[in-house]
Amino acid sequence: MTHDEMARFAVQVLAQHSARKAVRDHLLSQGVKLSYVPAREIVAQAKAWLREHPEVIVEGRAKAEALGYGGKAA
């Protein structure tokens, strides 16, 4: 795996993590107990959330660069 591939992967992972966290936080704010929500439902909502908030990818790129994955990422 090249450095550029690892950088793209790092951006993707960090953005997905942020999206899942946002979905979990939203569900918790509505009083939903997370143990009752299937993981696949959280992932599906996170994917939709990420499509609506592309700025998270920019944040993921900045985090990846801070971790040493600079260069051409996603």
C-alpha cells in the first residue's frame, strides 16, 4: 500500500468515525438507548449524514495530515 493510498484510507476512516459519532450523539439526545440500535442502522445513518456534511471530509483530511498522512488524500 502506497503512502497516498494510506492517506486516502485514513481520511475515509476519520470521516466515517466522525459521522458515526454524530449519529450516536443525535440518537442519545433523542433519548434512544444505543444498545437497541443495530450497528448497521448507525452505519447507514452515518453514510447519509456524511453525504449531507461533506465538510467532515475536510476535517478528516486535516486530522490525517496531523497524524502524518499528508499528501494527496481523498
